[in-house]
Amino acid sequence: MQTLAAVLRTMGAARPYADSRPLSLETVTLDPPGRDEVLVAVKAAGLCHSDLSVINGDRPRPLPMALGHEAAGVVEALGEGVTDLAVGDHVVMVFMPSCGHCDPCAGGRPALCEPGAAANGRGELLGGGRRLHEGAEELNHHLGCSAFAAHAVVSRRSLVKVDHDLPFEQAALFGCAVLTGVGAVVNTAQVRAGQSVAVVGLGGVGLSSVLGALAAGASPVIAVDLSEEKLALARSLGAVQTVNAGDADAVEQVRALTGGGADFVFEMAGSVRALEAAWRMTRRGGTTVTAGLPPPEAALAVNIVQLVAEERTLKGSYIGTCVPARDIPRYVALFRQGRLPVDRLLSGTIPLADINAAFDDLAEGRTVRTVVTF
């Protein structure tokens, strides 16, 4: 079939993207789903820094590539072997497919699936190969999804079924922002009620971490960012205190508010400088968690004596250490109970034609989550 997709052919385009237009809207050929694959009519796809980091070259990927990885839609066709979904089902895409058989999957850590990571790195689907073409040219898949498109063929292992009454523009956020941000709190860090939390970087993932910390009963929950608008949003969501990261004494402010440092500090900005600050905001015996993805060559220097003598922990978190089939329904249930107001993260919706300008807004920090709707 033919479908419209946003295709990236060159990384590192000059900003503003509204002028340079790194994403071109192209009519491409989409093969029918193969074994264990599903054809999805995409209804909503969120703009994430993981997309932006491919556009600006911070996270190199094989090109040309159809971008987009945080999405929700409707099942239109099933490949051979898919028996647990039906045409018409509503689904959320997950950007790390899990094979279910490798050592991490067998150990209950599907976010670390080895075949899934390898396929994503090659720009292929989990089952191998690509389903997108433009003439004789193959197009790479972005994280197994390529969701900035009217239709997508994805692995069954990249989908979680959700209820029909969940709005698509909200459902999409559960596939990345919510899964990563909330999961970092409840799965990676396992924050308990009464423990103190600071979150550095208030994009969609960081604000989801704020929501996750509040739902877990953390106290106090402190939000840290350069944007006063995002700090105000964090306060409206329930953060007890906010700190502007541009303040010369931002670290000292967090330490004062928590009596010597927070039990858990989450770095969600994707910046070495932010991670260094998060480390310094963490108390003796505390844990610093990062889900940010700076350029691959970025490195962090840690004082080893401090690490040992203060029994400090530095942890990475990928997709919130999630089990998608377990966690997405749980987080949706919390949303329905009013304990995870994910809808408050939605900055607005746009047509696919406006996607380049919307990435300018994301790069400038003017939005939290903008969603393309089809």
C-alpha cells in the first residue's frame, strides 16, 4: 500500500527547521505485515527528544529513516501467527520490541532485549528487514515504529492493546514519555512513600517522573528546570518545590530543601551538566537515576571515593525498566483514577504538515508534548 510518512534523509540540518525542513513528507510504499507483524493505522504520534536527537545528529541512526516512535492507532491487518489481536483493536506502540527468549527477556527485563536493540540499531523490524520503500530504495524504521506516518507495519512485540475509550493523543504518551518517566521512579528506583525526590529536566519524560513520584507517595517532590513555564506546570501538578536550574546555587537549594540532598534524583535532560548537578543534589546513601540520552561520546567523571564512602548509587534507566504489557495497563489505570494526569502534559495537536516547525518548539523548550494527529 501507499502511505504518507515523514522521512529524514540528512542529520544536522540548520535551525529553524521550519525553514530547513529536515523532515520531508513523502508518499512511500509499505509492505503488508509479515509473520508476527501488524499493520496499524496511526492516529496520534508524539514528538520526543529521541526524535529530535536523530534530526540534529546527537543520536546517529541509519538513513534514510521514517521517524516517530511514540504513537497509538488502530489495528488494520494481522500478519501470520498473530492471534491475540483483532482488526479494530486500539494499540500503543513501544519503541523497544522484546523477543521473549534472550537472557534479559527471560530474566524479566524486556527493556534490555538483545535482538530488539540490534534490530533498532540497524533500522529493521524485530523479524528482520524493512517494510518501507520508495521505489527501489529501502527506508529504515525508527525504533521499530516509524510512527510519523499514516500507517505503520510493526512487530507484534512492539504493541500493547488499550481500551477504545482512551483518546489516541493521550494513549500515545504512554508508549514513551509515561513508560520511561514513571517507570524510572517505580521500577528502576523503586521509590517508597515518604522518600525525597528531585527531577532535573521537565520535558515529557521528566514531568512523567514528577507524576510517578507523586503517585508513589514521595515527599518532598522537587522539580528542576530552566523554564519558568515548565516549573509552573510542575507546581500545578503537585511538585512541592521548584528550582530554576539556571540559578548559581540550584544544587544548594535542592540540598537545603531536602536536609542534605534528595534520596533519589532523576536526570531527564540528556545533558552531562544536568547529570553532574543531579549527582551533587543526591544525599549520602542516595541514588541518582538517569534516563537522558546525550550524544554517544558524552562521559561523566565520578569521584570514586565519594561513590564508595557515601555508598552512592548511579543507575541508568531505559524505557523505565518496564514490562510494557504489565506496566502500560497499570499506568492507564492510575490515569483513570486521577493519580497520573497524563493529559496535562499535552501541549497541543498538529497535522503532519506542521511537524518541522513543531520540532523548533521542542528544541527551544516551548512545549512538553506536541502530538501529530491523523
